[in-house]
Amino acid sequence: MRKRIRSFDKSIDRLVCNLPRYIRPLMLLFTLIGQPPFTVGAAAIVLGYGMAQEKPFYLYAGLIALVTIIISSILKIILHRTRPVSEYVDKMFFKTFSFPSGHAAGALVSYGMAAYVISFRWPELTTISWALALSFVFFISLSRIYLRAHYASDIIGGWIVGGIGLLLLLSLPK
């Protein structure tokens, strides 16, 4: 199984890392908006709004997003997978493990939550909010592979963790 995962990671890495160098600034931007200040911040805003307005839906949505991000971080510590060897990883301020990708998990649950909240409040914006959210998730995830901060399997692991959180969030009564 590990051999298949490594083979998968190498094939995706070859595809993504052969993208042109001129898109690096864009990849850095997407990595930035996948950072915890944005993902945790979105969850905290929704949680705070729910608390302030005494609206359980928002409170629980924000809480589920935060817990999902925390679980992703705990899994990194437990699973202890090393990151790819790269200049980007060498320069990282916080040295963390690779699996699952916290950017992928946090982006999926937080930006998915934002799309859901927007579509809940303004139904006419449902399509655009989900299209933007899923585009952000895709490009944030792609940026992590492009910058060699993660393997493709780390991204999929992050999507699974974030997806579970998002499914729980989507099941909340409104």
C-alpha cells in the first residue's frame, strides 16, 4: 500500500511541480489564504456571531469548523509523517508534520462553511458562493503540492478530515 501511495504522490508531484514558475506568486497567495488566521478566523467569526446573536446554527457551525481544524492538527502529531524535502519546508516558521494537510482540511471546512452560511442567508448567491469556496479549496490544495509543502496524499487526507467536518456542519438543523 505504501508503495502505491508513494507512486501516486510522485506522479502528482511531477504534474504539479512542472507548472510554470511564473505562477509561484499566485500559489503563495493561495497558500496564504489557507493559513490558520483565515480558516480559524472564519470559524471564529461564525462562532462569535452565533454566540452574540444566540443563534445555535452559527454557533455549532463555527464550533464544528474549529474542532475539525484541531483534529487535523492532532492527527499530524499522531501520524508523524515527514514533509517533502524542499526549500519551502526548510524556511517554514512553524515546523509541523505532513499528514493530513491542515491547509486542505481547514480550507474545505472553513470555506465550505462560509459558502453554506452565505447560501443559507442569501439563497440567490448559492452557486457563486460554492463555486468560489470550492475553487479556493482546490487552489489552496494545489499550492501546497506546488510549493512542495505536502504530498498529494496529504491533501487527500486533509480533504477527508475537512469533508467529514463539512458534512457534519451541513447536517445541522437550520
